[in-house]
Amino acid sequence: MTQAGGGGDGNAPGRLFVVSTPIGNMGDFSFRGVETLRQVSAVYAEDTRHSRHLLDRYALTTPLVAYHEHNEAKLTPRIVERLLGGESVALVSDAGTPLLSDPGARLVQAAIAAGVPVVPVPGASALLSALVVAGLPAEPFTFFGFLPRGGAERAPRLVAVAQSPYTTVLYEAPGRVVDTLSAVAERAGADRPAAVARELTKLYEDVRRGTLAELVAYYAETPPKGEVVIVIAGAPAPVLDESALRERARELRAQGYSVRDTATELAREFDAARNLAYRVARDAE
């Protein structure tokens, strides 16, 4: 680690450590995470009052500095200056992995632009924890973070969630879970499989699986509390209408298309597999 705890030599830059912290269970904090926070010159935290409990638990006396959306524009150049001076610092969020629906992207980008090494110290992530217990395909997946609460941005984001062929993961405030599930169900269909993971790694951890309609009904009667992650199955692949495929093949062949060109056009128009498109084109002779 570059210049653990103190100032640098003025030549080589320090390192920016992006450190994951527990999302509930303090036992999930890694040995490496503890040692990193012990040795850096400063820890930049979203909420210093929250992060102070973590540092106190491990008897860490490293200075804590608030770094959040309201001061990151002003503070980022100062942090980069420290890094270029040879000091190493750590970035943490209130819980989990920084940058995922948390501040930090501006600092990471500025450090990279300045030639400062950025080092991940992995650990807890509500996103990945929910994904692996949801019982839905874990890959590929898309993470949307918190959806916009309203305005022009919300509707297209809901459509993107509903139409995504991949499993999608959302963060949501407990008081908005029913509204969000209902809004997705209107666009994706009430029978789309989903899961709601609540209070992950904590005492009252709960994962509820079902269709969007079932989850809406449950949480309308039992309002959720705590941190919530929503996982939604991807849109099912459209069912290919082979009768329409064959009709189009006959039209193309009647227009003088070769078997090969007909197959190419069928594959393009219907997103049909090449072997199926070729077989239908050949049979249309």
C-alpha cells in the first residue's frame, strides 16, 4: 500500500481504495477492508456518523471526512491533489459497495483521469446478495438502481424494465414498493416472476418470491420495512409464428428471391434461427 497512513514522497501518487462495507451483518466486513481503513490517510464517507460506528467497532482512528452528493464537486479536486501528493485514501458508502446508487463515480473518474491507481476492496453488496437468492436467472442481469420517482424519466425506465430480456434488479424505498411493483406489472404483465429481498444479512431478513401480482397483493396488506431490493425476471422470448413465417417465405419466393436470400430475409424480419429460416425457404419452392 502506498504511504500507509501518512503523506507521500511527492513522486508516486497514492491509491484510491474503493471499500465495500457491511450491509447489515458486521461480520461480513473483510480483514482486508479493516486493514485498508487502518492504513490510509483518510476515509471519505457518505455519512460520517454512520461510518464512525464501523470504525469504532474495529478501533480504527483514521480521520473520517464527509463526501456526498452535496459536496463532491467541491471536494473531489482536493482529494485528487492529496492522492497526487502520495497519500492513499479510502472511499466508503453507508453500506455495501460505493458507486452502486451511492456517491463516488465523480471521484473515481477524476482519479483515473489524473493517473491515480483505483483499487477495489470487495465485500458486501445488496445487489448481488438479492440476485443470488431470488431464484431467478442470475446472468445476464441489468441493475437499474433506484427508479426515478416521477416525471418524464420514470415511464421509459419502467418500460425498459418490463421489456428487458434479462433479469433486472432495482433498489426501492419501502414505502414505494407496492407502487413500483404495480407499475412494472402494468407493463410486464401481472404474472411476471419476481422477488422482493428485505433487510438482507440482518436479523429480520426476508425474501419473498412470486408473481408481480402476488407480491403487490402481499405488500399492500403487509407494508415492507427496511432496505428493499426488487428482482424481476426478464421478458419471455416472443413465440415465433411459423404460419406467418411460411406465408412470408411464399411471398418472397414468388417475388423471385432465391432460397438463400429468402432465408436471410426471414431471419432478419422474424428473428428466426438460420436453420429454421432456410428450411422454410426451401419448402416454399
